[in-house]
Amino acid sequence: MNAFPKSLNVIIAEDHSFLRAGLKSVLQSSLAYEVHIKEIATAQQLLVELRRSSYDLLILDLELPDTTGLDLLEQVKQKYPQLKVIVLTMIDSRMIFLQAMQLQVDAYVIKSDNVNFFPQVVEQVMFKNEFYCSMDLLKHIRQQEATFTQKEQVVMQGLGKGYSVMEIAQEMSLSPRTIEYYIGKLKSKLGQRDQSQLIRYIRENYM
């Protein structure tokens, strides 16, 4: 866990001014350190500002008027790999969510979520280095892929019990690469980006 800073530099890329104002207000009033916020309404303005100044966190709307959201996210992540990115969007598509995860987004938040919860999301991403996803989106994804194959269930149980990939492979008489494949499928179905979060989620919900 990272120590809390004295200040945090945030850039909000969102074309609705009322939402930017709401985020700015709740972040500056709720976090226990100084928060400097720059508001941006277009992708072009965002790219110019990122070249001009250094930021700790980007809050990014995937539906800015002058770009395709995932293309912009990929460009930002390639040029500024240390920049934390929270996607804030109305898009609850499983495909878009998984593509955003592949681009190493740090959080995926649906705009219908209560904005007062946003400071907790920021601290989880910035100082715990943990991925966050809106619960409503996770429920939506699980409804789309609610079933598991028999082998996926065995892998889930092994992970939940603390077994290593090698131990699960030996138990199932499969190669470690095959077990990694099943783990990838489980991360996709359960909306978890890395293995440690997957294991924790399995223990909390399936054990």
C-alpha cells in the first residue's frame, strides 16, 4: 500500500460540465489531502494537456465527442504508462469492459453509480494498487456468463484453497499452461483483472 500524498494531480476528461463539477466537488471535499483538478472536454485537449503537465490520475469518459474511447485509452496508456486511469462511462458492454482491462485500465466505473463513492475508488486505485469495477457491471457480466465448465469449477476450488498453478495442474493431470488458460477464462467471466483479485473474489463468493 502506498502512503497518502500531500497532494494529488487529477485530470478529468468528460464533456458534461455538470458531471465534471460534481466529481471535482466530491473529490476535493472528501479526500484527506489537497487535490488539484484540471477539467477537459475533448480528447484533443486531453492529449495537449498531458504533454504540457504531469498528472497522477486521469478520469476518462469513453464517449468524448472527438474520438473513439478505447483508441484514446490505448494511446494514453502507451505514452503515459505510470498514469492511473479510471474509466467513467455509461457503457456496460462486456466486450468494451474486457478490452479496457486488456489495455490495463485501473478502474471501470458506470456513471449511474453514486458519485459520493468515487473518493473510495480513487484511494483503492492510487494507494492500494487494486483494480475496481462497478458492482452493477459485474452483475451484468455474470448474468451473461453465469455458468462454469466442470474443469473451471475444479480450478476455482483449487485457487480458493490456495493451491498453486503447478499443484492444480498435477491434481487435474493437465499442463500448467492449460491451467493458466482456465484461470484466464475465470478472470473474464468474473470480471477480475489479476490472479490475486480473482482468488480473493472466489473465496468471498464461492467458497
